[in-house]
Amino acid sequence: MINWLYHHTPLFFMTQSFWRDEAYSAILSARPLLQIVKITAGDFNPPLYYFIMHFWIMLFGQSEVALRSFSFICFAFTILGGALILGHVGKIRSKWLYVYGALLAINPVLLYYAFEARMYSLLAVLTTFCWYFFLQKKKKAYIVVTILALYTHYFFVFVLFSQGILMLLKSRRELFTYVRQYMLIPIIVFLPWLLYVLPHLFTK
């Protein structure tokens, strides 16, 4: 039975040996927090994911299953976030939510990163809830999620850019309101990291 579970269920993907980038995540996350900050300043990603995994390792160990399980949890909440957008914002009937939820669950990109010890599954769930809070006009929750996402991956700026374009299509006034009420605090909170990172990038 155990052999069948390991070879015919998602446990198969959980138990494979780390590949290069996953090994990098495991090694870096195990280091002291100040070292994580210094190393990620010259890396391609901000430090939040490694901070989370640092404490995750303290609780659950550094095995392949332990590290990848966090990504899988993020994947599950991404599906939940998608369902919230469809149900509360899109007004999709409950019986269809199961269908769309299943389609989200078998999305190849989401599935791929659900079993990888990297920050992309965390970025996916934060992006999903960022859009949910944005569409629901829940400003405080939006600000918190946006700050977390900015400290997860630099590509998140494209999400903010797309939201800004959406507001601009409505009117310039809507765009200015969005920037002032929703974006100002995240920009201020993320600015110290940018000021810290830029000198490291230019010295490479």
C-alpha cells in the first residue's frame, strides 16, 4: 500500500530528490536571517520566502517532503482564492464552482510549482488574493498581501501594473485614487529593500 502511494499519488513528486534551485532554497533557508538578507540582496528574489522556509525548517525539518509541502499548501489556498473570486466577484453559481475549481486544480503551471520548493506557489496565492481584495475593495487586506507579494518576487510588479491599467481605463481619477489609497503604503514599505538592493546589483 505504501509503495503504491509513493508511486501513484502526488507523494511521488514530493519525494523526488531536490533539483538545483530547490537545493539552493533549502541551503539558503537554513542560514541565519541576516545572511539570508545579504545573499538575497544580490539574488533575483526578495527574502520573504526564505524567511518563511527558515522557520518552516525549524518546525518540520529540511527533507524534500517538508519543504515541498509548504508549496502544496499555497497551491491549495490558490484554488480557494480562485473560487472566492469566481463566487463573490464573478457571481458564479456554486455548482459551477466545483467545475472551475477542478480546472484550476489541474492547471499545469500551478501543479508544477505545487510540488517544488521554490517561491512561485507562494507568489501565486498572494497574487490570487491580491486580486480578490482589489476587486472586493478591501483596502487593508490588499495592502498587507501586496507588501508580502512584493517581498516574495519582483515579477509581482506586473500585477500592480495590470491593476493600474484597469483603473486608468476607467478614468485618470480612478488611477490616482488607486495609487493613493492602495499603492502608497506598499511602495513606502518596499522602498527600503530597493534602496538596499540597488548598490548590490551595480557592484556585480
